[in-house]
Amino acid sequence: MDAFATHADLAKKLNRTFSEPEKLWITELLEDASTYLREDVIGSQVFPQATATFTAWPSLREVPLPAQPVIGVMSVTAGTTPVQYEERDGTLRVDTDEKVTVTFTYGYATAPEGLKRWACVLVSQALIPAELKLGLSVGGLSSIALDDFKVAFADGGDQTGIQLSERNIESIRNQYRTTIHVGGTR
């Protein structure tokens, strides 16, 4: 899956140059951080763009589109018959009560700057322990000393590794997540 940021983005933010082997490693870490943001924080794929097809029953002649941002609707059909529709704010207004099949494109063409920044933040949090070959989640780095090299750790509990604070997670979810409310059943 495409990462929100590149090794060049992280190098610029950290004012650092990565070697060729490090670039491959950083790219993999950025992909992992982006997957964490997509799957565990946002709960959907907002980048890169994708096309999806799904089938649903309209409720009051409306069909919510399950992913955002909507780029365009390619087709809406009931069986093989095209259905007239109007797309507004991630919802289709259709001229039928019959089950419809919808094909649409969603997602950003380029990664949003906010998600690019968060991917870089997550990877930069993991760099020192990873560069010291201590793993991605080691309990919480508390200090590093240069003379007589020493690395000290404290129990960081469940807030260690590649992850964000609850406040940051909620902020990202509010900005990028799609919420669909379903009322009634048929």
C-alpha cells in the first residue's frame, strides 16, 4: 500500500541524509505507519484514489457512499438498468427503491499534508530504538548518554511503539473518517 510520505519527506523534516539501504528501510517504516493510520486510526483508505463497486438498498431513495472523499460516480444500476442519480455530500439520491449497484472513485490524488506529517512523526518516534536494533516497541526510551554509551528505558506501558496519543487519534479521525448511519432494515 502507498505510504503517505516518502523517505525524502522524512529526511527533509529531520534535516538528515539517508543511505540507499536506509531509504528502503525508511520507506517500509513509512508504509507501516501509513497502514496504522489507515486501518487503526481512520478506518478507511483516503489515499491513494481507488474505484469500488458495491450493492445496496436505498433508504428513502438515498444511498450513502462508503468511502470519502468522493471523486466521481461512474455508474448506478438496478440490475442492468441505469438509474438516474444525484450525488451530494457523499450520498446518492436515486430514482428507485430497488437494490442498486454503484461504481465510484474515492480518495485523494496526493496524500494530504496532515497525514504525510503524521506518518513522519510515527517513524521518527521509532527511529532511535530501531537504529539501535532494539525493536519497534521496547517500553519507552527515557535517556541516552554519549560518554560510555548508555541507553536507559522506563516502562512506557501500552503507549509505546508506533502509535499516537488518544487526542491525536481522535483529531485525525474527525478530519478523515467517514461515518455512515444506517436507519431501519428491509
